Amino acid sequence: MRYVIGIDLGTSAVKALLVDRNGQVAGEASRSYPLIQERSGWSEQRPEDWVEATVETLYALMQSSGAAPDAVEGISFSGQMHGLVLLDAGGRPLRNAILWNDTRTTSQCRHIEAALGDKLHAIARNPALEGMTMPKLLWVQQHEQELLAQAETLLLPKDYVRYRLTGELHMDYSDAAGTLMLDIAAKQWSRELLAAVGLSESEKLLPPLVESHQEVGALLPAIADRTGLVGSTKVFAGGADNACGAIGAGILDEGLTLCSIGTSGVILTYEGNVGRSYDGGMHLFNHGKQDAYYGMGVTLAAGYSLSWFKNTFAAGESYDELLAGLSEVEAGAGGLLFTPYLVGERTPHGDAVIRGSFIGMDSSHERIHFARAVMEGITFSLNESLHLFRAAGKPIDKVVSIGGGARNPAWLQMQADVFGASVISLKHEQGPGLGAAMLAAYGCGWFDSLEQCARRFVDYGMTYEPHPERTTKYEELFQIYRDVYRQTRGLNEALAAYRL
């Protein structure tokens, strides 16, 4: 049997999947690494932690699976987007990576908007948000100028790991689209964007651009020795985690939309070209499929909101214990609403200052009401993106759900009821790691197209249909939910000075 490996470099851990030619997962392994949060709103990681965890994960995968090293034909990657990794002339990181969920760059975002105006949307096709790479680079330019002067290369997280495994520097289009420095339609770095914000000198830092399925090298001998693989193993560029999540869920043509609930939450819909225009802070990125795109909305604290609630109010309990009795609580959680703005919000507000809230608490509410309200609030936030897609003329009838939100049948039904659409689960959901493996399989020539690969690798499970009465009730509650942001924005701005 022949295999490929998909590596998913997440925010809290790296996971590797060993997948055979039939799309069956023959083995998996993972390793975690710490998050560094020295100040409120700051979020960093050590790039070397990613490398060591990846090498350890590959070694564990090969040992546990028993696969012959020369049976692994290719490796590809999925990675957390936007993170800024700056390298010196020797290819060493100059500082910790500044991650996607770091919100220190509000003033830099306002500078970008003032300097570029309508050109930002015309070229980058995305709003200036704190999570993106260009604002982080401007922050380093302003606060760590001497460090920036030493920089020779700018990479994103998975690209740094791949560089350490192969010695080759590249970035794929799907990940580059999240830097705010790419001309999305022309598929090239934009000198115009860089010059307008005072980053002309930084153009030399940007690596060559490649397609996600493109072969970019082979494993270095030292890495092959440490992982138990052979040096001739082909390495492919890979893609952004959302692009790979879409590939792994078969979102490769018009008609399907993706809901992914991990630490953050994503609503993603396939676009065959860059013609459609979305307002309200929506994203348009290059897909991992060549010459395709996807529109996307993001909830910053989706699954994170539920894990925060569990760790704060049910420490030591399992999720099953926390959510016991969830289905017995009616839609609306007894008049309790939660807004999942724990670390700010991206779509549709793009607000780093706003914070979460429970609205409507009374003495009749028990812990399970709060748990249901948290899940409904996350789903309402994701529905904000669906609302904007529909307002732009995009039909949303079928949603493939992956991530933590797809592991609970009650939550899948809740998504169908809130979205007013059929929600489809996967029989064996493996997330972005499977998408990365599919890019390797396609790159190795196992299939003539990613679509053909998806027909073999992606296996759909149950479909959850919206319940008309609950959908009507959620439509009413959604309007109240949308008003909470406006009503609490000023209060949160006043409270910002008192945060840790």
C-alpha cells in the first residue's frame, strides 16, 4: 500500500494523518505546544516549538502505523493563517511569531485603511483586520525597527515548518491571500499596497508564490533520519487551514458551503472567480484548488467560547457531562442570549475591543441553559456570515459541518435550525489535515483532479434538516442577537481601560 501524509499545524497542536490511496486514514499522531500571552490581546508562539512538535509527530506516526518509510510518497501541509514569522540571514526566527488571534494592531489597521481607501478592497479583496499579516509587519516596523532591519524573509507558520523540513522557501496563494499583501486576482505580491503603507522595502522579504499542490522539495537528510521517512519523500506546498478544510470537506464547486467550528469558527463558500463582492468585513481568498476562490466569514471565539465556559464553570468534567440534558432545553435557552466576543469579533464587525456578554439572565436559569446559550450564540455569530452571503445573492441551501460543532448531533441540528439549511456531517471527519493529504495525493499524480480525489476521499454522513418552528423562533432571536453588539459596543469601549 502507498501513502501520503497530511500535516495540520494548528493553534494549539500539530496533527499528522497517514492516508492510503483509498482515502482511509491508516494512522494519526499529534503533539501540542504552548501559547504565549504576555499582555491582553497579544498571542504568540515560538516557531521552533512547531518544528520540534512536527518532527516528533511524524516519528510517532511512522512508529505507530508500521508503514514502510519508502511507502510514503508525499507530504503536504495545512496551517494556521496570518501568523508573522521573520527570519534573519541565517534563516533563524528573529522573534516569536505573532499569531492570527493577536489583536494589538488596531492603529496599524486604521493606517492601512487611511492610506489605501478603496484600493484595499480592489486589490487585496479583504478588510484591514488585526489578525492579518500586514498590520503585524507594520507593528514590528513601528515598535521593533532594529529587529525588522535584520529581517531577510517573511513566512507564515506552515511555510516556516516546511522550510525547516526541506530548506526551501515558498508560500502558496491560499495562505498568501491572508497577508493583505497579495493581489488576489493577479496572484502576485502587490507593490502598490506595500508602497502605500510605507512597506516598499519589505517586498524583498516575501518568498516565491506557488500553487498548493506544487512540489517544492524533499526532506533534508537530518529530518528524514529523525522522522523515520526517506529523503526522497516529495513535499508539496499545502494551503491555509480554511482552504484545506474546504478541500477535505469536498467544497470544490458551486453549491456547497462549509461550517467549521474549531478554536475559531468559519463559514466558507466556494467561488469560481473574483467577481462577487461582499460587504461587511467578509473575506475573499484564493482557494487551495488552482484558479478558484472562496468567500469567508470568521467568528474569532467559536469553539473557544465553549471551552472557556467548560474550563471556567465545569473544570474537570467532560463535554458529555457539561452538555447532558442539552436537547431538553428548548430553542432560545429560556430567554438567555450569549455573544461570543471573548477576544473581539471579526465578521461582520471587525472589532478588537468588543467583548462577550450574557443577556437575559434570571433565577430560573441553570447551568445547562448557559451551555445552550453559548452554543446558540456561536451559531448566531456564524449565521451573521450566512446572512451576508445571502444578501449578496449567494444561495445557501446545503452546509457541510466540520470541527467540534460536528461532533454533537444536537449542535448539528441547532445549526440546521439557525441556518435554515440542510446541514451535512462527514462520516469520518479529519478536517484540514485530510485536505492537506488530498493535495499531496493530487500532487503525486494519484488523481487527475482534486474533485476526483474528493469523490474517493470524502464520505458524507447524516443530513440534518431545519425544523420549521425552531427556524422561525431562531430567526426572531437572531434579530435580537444582532442588536446586542450595537447596544453593548459603547459599554465595552468604556470598560477597555480596566482590562488586565
